[in-house]
Amino acid sequence: MKKVLLSTVAALSALSGAALAADLPYRRAAPAPAPAFVAVPVFTWTGLYLGGNAGYGFSQGNATTAGLTPVGQSAINAGAVAGGAKIEPDGFVGGGQIGYNWQVGSVVLGLETDIQYTGFKKTVGYQALGLDTSSRSTTDYLGTVRGRVGYAFDRWMIYATGGLAYGNVFNSHSVSAIGSVAPLTYGSKDGMKTGYTVGGGIEYAMPVFNFGASAATVKLEYLYYDLGDRTVTSSNANGAPIFATKFQNDGHIVRAGLNWKFGGF
């Protein structure tokens, strides 16, 4: 009987302890704090930029020669002197640019000026009936001052551009006897000419934070330029004008550029 009583007391004690434990309040671990919200800056094209460019350019100009005297025109009519020549100078272009953009909504308005070396040099020769006709065209450098109107898709932008073009152009025309060093007639003009340029391109902005810049942009651009016609008078040894040659000074440029952008994000 004693053993039964002891067993009963032990069982009741165990049940009481379990019930007491069940009545105690449950302590949950505190939830982890929610991460703080960080706003991602919205990219803007607004700001100053500067950079460099490199590419390829070519011209499709003509040199058209007319006689200023009966003798000169007769030489052209007989085929001894070329009445026309296609001069297509081409070569490397490379230089730098600086500009500023203003972005309003998705529209980007800008102003840019650039200047670059142009390796455009071409001499065209024509030989017939004992005479050698030579026409030469060279453009040493080309600069532009242009407006830009673009449409932005966040970090992408397509744009049209146009404005003033200027450059140093050399044109010359000569006629000499084949094998002779001294020309029978010669004329040339050298100096800066102005005209216009139009084109367009596509540009992409990459986030960088070097050298104080907010972004680097890369672009691919096409420009057509026209520096106008120029007429060169070729004279003989006595200074009498014999031929007049009109040169076209226009061309096309395809180039890639890299800009460092300052201001905005």
C-alpha cells in the first residue's frame, strides 16, 4: 500500500509540473529589423562633358575645269587637258570635343564643339597628247559647332545634330608637259573655309566614379559636312589665266567617341 501511495504522489507531481510549464508565457525571438530602403538615383544627361573621338572620313568631290582662253578651251575639247576629275580623298580622323546637355523629361538638348585632324589628301592625274593634268585636294583639319536634339531611354540616347563646319582646305590645278618639272599653268588656293554639317548618332552612358566624373558615355556618330565650292585659276608663266577649276569640298565622317560627363548622376 505504501508503494502504491508513493507512485501516485510521483505521478501527480509530474503532471503538476507539466501543467505549470504549459501556463508559463511563450517568449518568441524578436523579428529581424526590415532593411532600410535606399533610393536608386535616376540618371540624367544634364551636365558638362568632354572627351575624344576617332574614325574614318571620305569625300566624293569633283574638280571641273573650264578654259578661260580659246587655247585653254581647245586643249580641253581636244582631250589634252582633263575637263573633269573625281577627287575622293579619305583617311583617319581624330580629335576632341566638349559640350553641355540639358534634359527635360525624355528630351535632351545640347551644344557641342569639336575639332579633329583629318588626313584627307588626294592627287588625281590625267595624261593625254603629251600633257599631264594634275588636280589636288587636301583638308588638314575639320571643326564643328553644333546643336543636338536627342531622345533618352534612361542611359541610351538617339540624337540628331547640325550646325557650323570649318576647316583648312588646299586645292591646286596644274598642266605640264609629260616629263617636265616646270608646269605650263599652275594655280592653287589654301586657307580656312566654312560651311555646314548635319548628322546623328546613338550614345550610351556607363556609371563610373573616376576622376570626379559621374558617368562615361560612348557614342557612334555620322556627320556629313560641306565646306563649299572653291574655284582655282591656273595661269601660265606670264601670269595670264588659262584655266578655271572648281573644286567640291564636302565629305562624310563615321566616328566613335568617349566622353567624361560631369554633373547629375
